[in-house]
Amino acid sequence: MLVCFLTWLPLGLMIPSGVLLMTERGLGLAQIGLAVTVFSIVTVCLELPTGGLADVVGRRVVLAASAAFLVAALALMSVSTTFWMFLVSEVLKGVARALSSGPAASWYVDTLHRIEGPGADLKPGLARGGAMESVALCAGVLAGGGLPLLTPPELMFPLATPTLVGAVAAAVLLVVVLLALPEPPHARRSLAGVLRDVPATVASGLRLAAGGAALRRLMLASASSGVLLMSIELLTPGRLAELAGTAELGSMAYAVVAAFGFAGSAAGSALAPRVARLAGGSAGGAIVGCVVAAMSVGALAATAGLGGAAGLVTAGASYVVLFIGGSVTGLLCLEMTHNAVTAAERTTVSSTSSLCLQSGGVLGTLTLGALAAQAGVAASWAVAATVMLASALLFVRMPAATGSSRVPAPLARSGSD
């Protein structure tokens, strides 16, 4: 839970001030867009290789490397004054993001299987971890918005304070990973063996994701979630700025709404095990989450014509409910994914799911933005709601997982466990 919190806290701290920091340092919108695009490209390109690396050399090593890259990226960003310095920091952030995608959850699943056997219930622990990620984002957004106001200008550039604090949080993460995540024993590997086995592991994970009926559905569901999330990230700030009256007030409104949204995401993660029980299983719970998320985006589309306080309240409420439903589905999909693979390719398949999510986001960027420009935000949100609602069909009569890890359970547990 602590690792999940510290992994996402730096991102939350950067959300309110990241773009403003680049702007105040003299970057134009085109340069900022290019820097963010480079981050996305680096993350996508390294997603599968780093997942395979974690499956070969171990989870703790990769998580520690991610934390180290994040410290370097945020420390550099806090003192950057040119486009090229920011570009390098975005490359380092992309490497850190790709390295952090999957190893923590894989470490937890592998460790729990060693303690309780392959039949262990993954939902409670994964739910707590997901809730802590959302709590970190919520706390980070609020702190990141307030820190520049509390920083004396003579001490340091106020907008750089959240990024520097994020670097400190990443350094704490590095220490926690090294001290608190004991890697299960495994054979010592030569560098040549690691380099040879990573591509083979990636290929094996891709074949598994494409060849298994359950995993194919889960990958498509992840892509659908990417489309939905991008429709929110792309269109909500402008909508709130329109409702608030100015860009500055809109930015403040978005920070508050985002914080509530992350709190809703934490609630959704915590509620996911109960929703699954009431719905008769994880697949049924995922359907409920899809429907709730789709209806929330549909409400955004239906109320796009409202103005003033009524528009702000309905947009904010829909945003929160959306993240509750999306988090329920995401958590249960994560559990089903881990139950469908073995420890040998667990992180690789998790990275494949993350890649599908990002690919859906890219598709949403290319289509929904253009649609909003031509037909308005209501039309784009209506399309996103339809995609999410259709994705609920992927969980109907979900095939049973057949690749669950077969890590042997210990013969007995000590009373101190």
C-alpha cells in the first residue's frame, strides 16, 4: 500500500503546475505538446520490454530503477529553464513510468501465492493498493495546487516546488522498495542471459494475451477504458473553464474536481470486492462498473448545455461517479488478468494491458478531439459513453481463466504470519 501511494504521489503533485511551470519558463504550447508526446512515445515503446525485464530479473530491481529514474526526472524538471532540459526530463519520466507499470502488483500476487497458495483471493489486497493510488493522486493534486502559494519567491521559483517535493517523494519510494519488498529467491542471471530471455518473455506474454479468450477480452476492455479516460482528460478542462468564466478559475475548478474524482476512484477500488460479491463474480462486477461509468459520461453529454452553478455541479458529480464505476471495473479486470497468467509472464501481460489502455487513449485523442471541434463536446462524450457501454458485453459469459499461477503453497503457516 505504501509503494502504491508513493508511486503515484509525485504525479499528483505535478498535475496542477506542470504545464504552468513549462509556460513560465518560456515554452510555447507547441513545445509543451511535443515534450508530453515524447513522454508518451517513450512509455509506449518501453512498456513491454520493461515488463519482460521485471519477469526475468525480478520485481524489486525494476521498481527501484523506476524510482531512481523518477528522482532524476523530477529533480531536473524543477531546475529546467530550456526546452531541451524539459525534453530530457520527459524522457526520464517516460522510462520511469514504463518501469513502474505492473511490477508492484505482480510482486504482491506472487508473494500472496507463496503464502496462501494459488487459490488466494487477490481482490482485497489489490483493492487496497488501488485505493492508495487514488488517495495519493487526490492528496498530491491538492498539495500541488497549494505549495506554490506557500513558497516564498525569494527561496525558489514557486511553481517548481511541487516538482521538487515530488522528487523527494520518489527518493522515499526508492528506499522503501529496497527495504520493504523482499524479492522471492531466484537463480542468479548473467547479463547475456537476461538480454536473451527478455525478448522471449515478451513474445510469450504477447502470444498469451492474444491467444487466450479471457485475456483478449480483457485487453479490449482496457482499450475501451483508454478511450473513455481520454475523453475526460481532453474535454473536461475546457468545459470547466467555460463554466467558470476564465482559464484561471477553470484551472482551479479542474483541480478541485480532479481531487474529488481521485477520491471517487479510491472509493471504487475499495468497493470493488463487495460489488463483485453482489454481482455474482468479478465479471458481473466489471459489468456494473462499465454501466455506471457509461451512464456518468452520458450524463456529461446530456448536461453539456447547462451553464453556471448547475453546469459545474452536474459536471463535477458526473466526474466523481464516473471514476467510481471505472475504478470498480479496472480493479476487477486487474484481478482477472492476474488469475489468467503464471508468474513467469505476469508483469509482461500487465504491461500489455497498460499498452492497450494507452492505445485506446491515443485513438480517443485522434478522434474525439476532432469530433468535439466539429460537433461539440456532447457528441464526443456520447460516443465515449457508447464505447464504454458496449465494452460491458465483453464480460458477458466470460471464459474461465486457465493460466493461473501454480506457485506451490508452503506446507504450513507460522503463527506470526
